[in-house]
Amino acid sequence: MTKPRDPAAPITDATRVVQAGRREEWTQGIVNPPVWRASTILYDDVADLRANARRDTTHRLFYGRRGTPTQWSLADALTELEPGAEGTLLYPSGVAAIATALLAVLSPGDEVMIPDSAYDPTRSIGNGILKRMGIATRFYDPLVGAGIADLIGPATRAIFMESPGSLTFEVQDVPAIVAAAKARGIVTLLDNTWATPLLFPAIARGVDYTILACTKYVVGHSDVMLGSVTAGPGRFEALRSATYQLGQCVSPDDAWLGSRGLRTMKLRLDEQGRSALAIAEWLKRRPEVARVLHPAMPDCPGHEVFARDFAGPAGLFSVVLRGGSDAGRVAMIDGLAHFGIGYSWGGYESLALPIDPQHYRTVTQWKAEGPMIRLQIGLEDTNNLIADLEAGLARFTAAG
Ligand SMILES: *Cc1c(COP(=O)(O)O)cnc(C)c1O
């Protein structure tokens, strides 16, 4: 903003996503923070170079890897969306953000707890690089809630959460888990990609590190890979140190597209959530459907926690079909006119994905009444999507 903001003016999230991160010294009056490209930063003289090296460089031109106003603007905007947060850093993907946050808080001999419903690449970090470094991973029931206190062991250093879970959408009792962790001095991390700070401001709920695959709703247009970690009070320095040592940085062009996407994130999330819920409710009434796993619907494990803690629905959910076969599921998905088939989500276009979550579990069992499909609802007309799914369900049934 060119004009200084009146700090007393009332501001809610709809206004904040439009204004956040647009500091005048970075935009110079331009509406969108411009793309500042840099590797080398030139100094006036040796004294200037030496003085700069002694200063805090998080928001000061130092060397390209530490970013320019383009990256700082997006990082700052994400911090502003998390009341109480200390700072945000950006990563080249959501997985890079998760891996770096875990490496920032864990040391050999430590144990980290990860929910059994976690995104599979997150499980792989635990079973792969962390294990190799002598850090143990204990998977836990995502619905354990306050019962997590009984699972915490002497080596437990961090509790990772993902709410709702990938594929199966269990909503975790984040406040209860955070309370149990705080009582034992344990660090908490949350993959908040589904809700974003707009539906679940995690730092205000006591989470120490909240992580976004910005690839999804922040970017919103399925054309950039990007991740972020936002640190709670007193937690930024450990993250900054690990991030710098690992050489993590993102291109200014990608950060700029992230900022551009952010401006419409509330509008997209509201509309995609509304349309997804209408479609989920329609599906729930269909005889071919056993359960609809959308956190805003009673079928979904943890629905009561969702109703208590979240500001609204997002646009991604799963459907459990009744009986039938994989061939029926394939016929349904392959024939859809308006749904793409692919990974990722959070863009403006609808997607359908066959999922088999039972293969990923180790400490809980996943049982389903039939094949499952995950749907990402985009900005297409809701009734067009429903008609497409209706024809798809007919193909599912016909295939037997
Ligand atoms: C996609 C996704 C990630 C990883 O993000 P990338 O940018 O694809 O690396 C992490 N967590 C969740 C819940 C995701 O859906």
C-alpha cells in the first residue's frame, strides 16, 4: 500500500489477503509487488559490505539466495494471515517445506510422531532421511486427540499433524494435541494445506510451525510449485538457520505468481468450498455412494472437531462408493467430461483421482465399502459437475 495504513482501521481476512505484504518500499507504488531478480547484490564500498554482513538479512538485500522484495512480500503476507506468527520462509515445494521444518527441530536420538493419515511423501521423510539420521518416527492414530499424551515417550521431540488427513480426511483435534505437547515441551508442526490460514489460523491455536503446500490454494492456478513454513513466537530462528544451511530458496517469478494467486484465494476458497459441499451433499443422497468424507459432513471422522474449529469448508474431499469394482471406478473416472485425472489440487479446475488409502497405513486400519475417489472441485458450474458425476455413477453401476 502506498498510503500508510491506519492501524486502527478494522480489518478482516478478505481485506487482509488483498493488502498483505504490499510494503511501499517493495512496491514503490506499483499495485503488485514486482519481480526483483538477483544473485549478486552490489555494495557501495567495503565498509558497506561489512556492515551489511553484520545486520539481520531477512528483509535486506544481501545475496540472491536470501531473497529479494518479491519473496519477502509473499512471505510477509503469509505471516500477516497467521495472527501471532513470528515469520515465514518459502520453499521450492510443499515437500521441501515439510522436510526443512522437520530437520529444523529434530536431532539424532529424537522421535517424531506423524499421523497415520499423513500425506505419503511426509511418511517417506520419516521412513527415509530422518531414519537414516537416527531420528525415529512413530505413526499415530489421527483421531487420538488428547490421548496423544499417553503415546509421548522420553525421546519424543516433535508432533506432526495434518488436518484433515490426506485421502481420508480425518480432522485432528489440534488444540488438544497442542495442549498435550506444550505440557511436555514438545514442538508441534501442522500441514495446514487443506484449510489454509483462512479456514484454520494455526499459530493462534498454539501450533509452533504451520506448513502450506502453496502449490495448492495459494498459487491456485496449477502452474507453480511452492511451499511455506510460518513460525510461531520464538520459533523463527531455528527455522531460518536450517533453511539457510540447506540452501532453500525460490525463484522470484514463482513467488510473484504465489502473491498473485493469494489475492483471490479467499474468493476461490469460499466458492470452491461452497460448490464442493453442494456436490458432497448430492453424492451423499445417491444409492451408489456409501460415505462422503468431507470434514463438513457428519460421515467424516472428526466432523465435530471441524464444526468447532474451522471457519468453513474447502474444495477437496473423498467419496467411498458402495460395492462395485475397480473396473467400475475406472469407467466412471475415465468418462468424466469436466474432471481432469491427476495429482495435486487447489487449482481452479476440477480433478478426480482413484485412491486406495488402505495401502499406506501402519498403525490403523482403513476399511471401505467399495472403491474410493478423491474429488477436487474447481470453479466450473456446480450443476455441470453434478451432471457429469451422475453419468459417471451410471457407468460405475453398469460395469458391475
Ligand atoms: C500436495 C501436498 C503436499 C506437497 O506439496 P508439493 O508442493 O506438491 O510438494 C503436502 N501436503 C499436502 C497435504 C498436500 O496435499
